Amino acid sequence: MTGAAAGARVSRVVDDGSITIGEQRNLWQDAARRFRRNWLAVGGLVVVACFLVLATIGPRIAPYDFLEQNIMKAFQGPSAEHFLGTDDLGRDIFSRMLHGARTAALVAFSTTAISLFIGALVGAWSGIRGGLADEFLMWISDLIQAMPGLLLVILINTTLRRPIVNWFDTLYEQTRNPFFLNTLWLDYALVFSALALIGWPGLARLVRGQVLSINEEDYVLAARALGASEWHIMLRHVIPNALGPLIVAVTAGMGGAIFLEAGLSFLGIGIQPPNASWGSMLEEGRRYWQIFPHLMLIPAVTIGIVQVAFVFLGDGLNDALDPRRTT
Amino acid sequence: MATFLLIRLLRWSVGLLLILFIAYAMMYYGAGDPIRMMFIQGEDFDSEDEVVMLALRKKYGLDDPFLVQFGNYLNNLLQGDWGRSIRLQVDRPVLEIVQFRLPISMQLGFAATVIGAVAGIGLGILSALYHNRWQDRLTISSVLFINGIPSFVIVPMLLYLLVLELKLIDVPYGWHGVFHVDAMLPIAVISIGVLPIVVRQTRSAMLEVKSQLYVRTARAKGMPESRIILRHMLRPVLTPVATTLGLIMISLINGSLFVEYILNIQGFGLLTIEGIKKVDYPIIMAVVVVGTLIIFVSNFLVDIIYPILDPRVRAQ
């Protein structure tokens, strides 16, 4: 254990009666140790880290502009000039994939941030206050969770777009503010809000459950008996104890957001061209799959790898952060 | 018990009403005018068209104020009139379209559930019996792996592998019945989605049962291991698994959306996409009604069935 410097040395009596010197580890060191033993989870972490790095620096290292077309060079296979070949309009696939990574990462982070914010607020409010507000909020989140998620997201994305565009048009005519003229970012905003809308109820339920169950614990009762304030209990006991499950849920949520964004764009509803998204690239590539299968396979394999990495990472975190496991 | 179920029923039906209201409002204010879209696609557009458009709007009741429209829709819905398709299959009753489309998705889902259940329960038992050994680890990680790949990725990849590389099958296209060769690929892909849930649940329930005292007693009195598994371990395990299998219908409607879209199977999932792309109000509303209703009913059924299957719950 490399983090031994942090742990104080304590004596421990082993079964045969002899005394050995062991290391005391806190919860996080313990979790890190368990996580490192699970090589699938470590692999997932490495892939996710690579994905995030490429999403951040991607447009800098991209050899071409992701919109640059060259019809003369359409449908080329991988070559020295074009690392992964070119698509139907002669655009460099590698550059477009890098840009798609940025889209995916952007969606993952924004969506998770929004749904975590709403979910934590609603969940904490419900858990602490209880009563009628709790009943109502949990009813709403039940309803949203019961709806087919994809259907809800599709509905939001298709129906909210037009009124907002119209509204912006009138706003532009009234104010002449050029801000209202550009609606390219609207795709992103709509995808973020639709995904966050179906994302928050799960997190709210989780936070509420954590708040309720931790408040029942004896150590909270003890703290209360010693005169600790609610604020202190929240900061010292509830939040640190709820962090583990929350990290797991957030990781899963990020993977889910990437999946849904790719799926929406695949159906032609999410991120619209000319913006690059892995989902829309997969759909575009599918048109020529029998003649130029690489157009379809590159985004497909990439989405698959990233999704699997998120699943393994989430699973590994779930095992590692469960304090009931002691290995 | 009766009050509990009544409250549940009330909760879900008020919820359904709320969802229908919101969906209708989204259609009305956001989706655009389907009648105008019909005409925009034709090149010339003159004053005569305006008259026709007005008449068409009147015909489909699209000229009424929002609340009147919604009230009419609900009223008709309760009497079994789901409206008529405006653009997808012009003037055909929506109920007829739903009755044609839904059975296709249901057959796919049912076949996939059966295959997923058989394979999943088997694999779950296997990995529980070999708990923490390589058989267990391999099963769990490969199931996780398959679970991770989205269906809209796995279908194109399988198409590439089976059609282009191995040349085993022709491109499956459309729907020719559940026993046709073309149904194999969609059923296989959908059942992959079923598998992980069943495996995990069977495994964890099995592990819980494994250490029960009555299992030890059965073993102590010399009962053969196969009989212990079948008689004593499997029964309590199948209770939660059966519930899950019922709930899996939910994810199947969602999941088969991509599969049906890619393979052009005229099921309910494809209807969702077609309806939305054509801004066909009655179709979209029907999709929302059916999709939500199925889930609400299955949630409600869980509340009823669970006490019947599990005596421990009934006692409470």
C-alpha cells in the first residue's frame, strides 16, 4: 500500500494470537486499493480519461478543420494524409471524431451538472422536510421515471425547438441584438435540458434515500445528543457518507448522457449538422455501409468502447466505494 | 391493502392525465402545424390552398382553442376513438394503425424476453454457484460488456460482420413474422438487452439463498445437489426475477426503437419516430398514451403481484 504515510500504524491481533503491525486506512484509501485490484475498472478509467483528454485538446491536434469539405477526396480509406479516411463530403473523419468527442464530453458534463444540481436540491429538500412537499416531489419524479425516457427526450427536443426559434426571431426584430440571431447552440441547450430533465429524478431519489437513512444512524443520534447543529450533521455526517453512492450515480449518468445524445443524433433529432456528433456520424455512415463500411464502423466502435468503459468504471467504483466490503 | 392499491391507482391515473395534458400542450404549442406542412412540400401555394387548409383544420378539429381540443381528445379517447392519422397514413384511424403496429413490437419483445430469461437465469445460477471463481467473473464481466454497447451500435456492427464479412445472411429488412430468418437479428439484439438484468438479479438472489439455513438442512439430510437447486433455491429466486421480467416490457418498447428504426421493422418504435418526423398529432399522442399506459399498468401490477408471489410481503 503506497499511501501508507497517511495511515497511522496500529497493532492488530491476528487469529493465531501473534501481534502484527498493520496499517490503518481511511475509507478513501481503502476504496482506491479495492479499485486498483479490479483491472477492468482501471481499464475503463484509462479509456474515459483518454476520451476526456482528447475531447479537451481534440480540436487543437485535429489535422483538418472538422467542416472542411473536399469532394474530390470523398470516401477515401485510411491513409497517411487522412488518418481514418474521409466521409461522403471529403471531410477528414479523424478530425470529425475529435470534434464529436468534444460534443459528447460537453453533453456528459453539462447534463450531469444540471441534473445533479436539481436532483441534490430536490432530494435534500424532500429528505429533510418530508411531509406534503416530499410526497409531491417524489410523485413528480416517479412520473418522469416511469415515462419511457427516450420518448420524453424526443418529444422535448422536437417540440421546444420551434417555439424558441420563433421567440428569438421576434426578440431579434424588437431588440436587434445579434445574440438572438445565432441558434446553432440551441441544439446543445435543448439536448442538455431534455437529458437533465430525465436525469434528475434518479439522483433526487438517491439523495433523499441517503439523507433519510443516514439520519437514522446511531452516530447521527449520538451527534445530536451531544448538541451538534443540523448544519454540522449535514456537513460532517450526511454529505461524506452520501458521496460514495453519488459518485457511482454520476459516473453512470455521464455514460447514460453520452448514450442518449448519440442515440438522439442518430435519429436525426439531437445535435444537427453541421455540428459533429458521433451519433449523427454513425447515421450518415450507415447510408454507405455496404460499400464503405469504415464510415459506419469508426463511430460505432468508438461509441461502443466509450460506453463499455463507462460501464466498467461505474461498476468498479460501485464495488470499491461500498464500505461494507472489506478486502 | 385495498386502500394502498386505491391510493396507488389514484396516483398513477392522475399522473397519466397530467402527462397527457403536458404532451398535448407540447404538440399544440410546439410541434408546428401539420396541415401547413402538408402544403409547404407542394411547390405552389395560393389562396385556394388557404381555403382547403381551413377546411382540413376544421375536419381534424385543429381550429378549436387548446382546452377544447384537449377535452375533445380525452372524451373521444375514452370512447375508443383515437382520432385519424393526419399525415403518416392519411385519414386512417389511429387505433387501427396501433393495432397493426403494436403486435409486431410485442412479438419481438416477447421472443426476446423468453430467450433472455432462459439464458439469463441459467447464467445467473452458474455464476452464483461458482461465486468469485473465474466462471463467475467471466460471466459477470462479459454480461457487463455486452450491456454497455448501445443497440444502435451493435446492430450495424453485427450487420457488417454477418452480411459483409462472413456472408452468413442477407440484409434483414422489414417484418415477415416472428419465425422468419429476418427476425433473428432483432430478437437476438433485444434479448441482449434483457440478459444483464436477469443475470444480475438471479445471481444476487441466488447468493442470498445459498447461505440460508434450510438449504444447509436440505444438504445435511443428503438431498442431491441438483434437487436442492431446483426445489429449494430456485423458487425464492424466481419471485423477484419474474417481477423483473414483467417490468422488462418497459425497456423493450424503448430499446426496440433503435432496432426497428435500423432494420425498418414496422413496429411501435418505428411508429414513434415516423409520427414525430411527420408531426402527426394523433399518432404522437397515441404513442404517448400507449407507452405511458403500459408502464403505469406494469408498475401497478407489480404492486398487486408481489404480495401474491411472496408470502413474506403478504404477511405485512
